Amino acid sequence: MHDRRSFYRNNPVVKFSKGEVIFLIDEVPRCLYSIKSGVVEESSITANGGRELISFEIIGDIFPKCWAFAKTSKTLFEYTAFTDCELYMISQDDFLSQISFNIDFTKKMLDRSVSAYLGTSLKIDALERSHADQKLIHTFRYLSLLYGAGRSNGLIRIEVPLTQQDLAELTGLTRETTNMELARLRRDDVIISYQKYYTVNMIKLNEKINKTYEPDRSLSLLRKKINNTNPPDRRRQKRV
């Protein structure tokens, strides 16, 4: 992270308030951003004009990734400030130069990309579950892996503020069903929530998954993380 921060700090910073649109779908970016503080939402737009939540970008992440790595000429998704954000503005040429000539920077970018890939795979796994309780349990598993900060005793705090509606959108469940399943997880001491931030007891979550759904699957990836805890233009419009 040190090499990335050193590079990013040489670039100007721009601020976006919660709800402001940063990039629209099919926009040609003038620069890429790295997140200094805050959370950015990546989403797509449905046929009826609604927003479909895909994922989040957090501190240290860059976006839009496909454009940053010169894989597309335009953005594939819409990016909105999920919280108040401070973003480093970085030229594509400078970023690609760092990737080409700074091996430590490249290794750290690769590490984050692999984590994002694993998180996406676990999200797909969660969505494939046929029952509501399974969907939510596995969703907390991938949120903990991708956006979690380790604490003592196997606890991981998800560093993205999530409402029940956000979790419903991530799982494809109704808000009522999500609320009911969250109450069960709280009762079983699998999760604790405070002001939209969830802390997950990964030991109990792993035990619940192993015992109830997948007794033969090893969740060493998450256990390792615990052990290593040291349409119209909507730009600048607020989300409703």
C-alpha cells in the first residue's frame, strides 16, 4: 500500500458529496480515480431506468478499472459517491507507466485485483443459493472478504455502510425477507450492527456454513484473513 499511496499523493484531489454521480455509463473518462477516503458505488441501469447495485470501491481502489487498464474506451458502469468521498485524479498514461515500470506497485495492484476477483466469485456463489438464509449468509461471507477489516476473536467489520435495502439489492431478496433473516443472524450472534456498519463473527459464520450447507468445504481463505488482521444526465444529482 505504501508504494500506491506515494504515487497517488502526487496527484490532485477532488471531492464528491454522497449521491453525486462521478461517471455515467458509456462516458469517456478524462482521468481515473483512486479513493483517498469514502466509498464509491458501481451500478448498472435497468431497462426501466432503475439502478442495480453491482459492487463497491473502497480506499485504495481505482476506477473505472477497464478504462484504467486500456481495455475499453468508455465506462461500462455508473459510478456514484456512496458516501462523501475524496478522490485522487490520475492520468491514464501515468497509471500505465507505474504498472509497467514499478514492480512493487504492480504487485499490490495485482493483489487487490485477485481479491476483487475472489469477491466477485463469492458474490455469484451467494446469488446462486436457492434459499434466503443461504443467500444472506454467503453474501456476508464475500462482503467480509472484500471489504472487511479484521479485529480480535475472529470478528471482521465490513467497512461499507449498508442499509437493509442495500443488502436486499445485493441478495435479490425483498426488504421484508432480508429484515427477517438479519434478525436471525443477530439472534445467533453471527452479526452485530451499529449505524449501518456490520461486524461479522467469522468463526460462527464459517461454522454455520460448514454445519448447515457445506460440511466438506474448507473456508481457509477467510480464516487466513482473520489470522492476518495485523438515461438523462444525472451527473451531480443526488440519489433519492
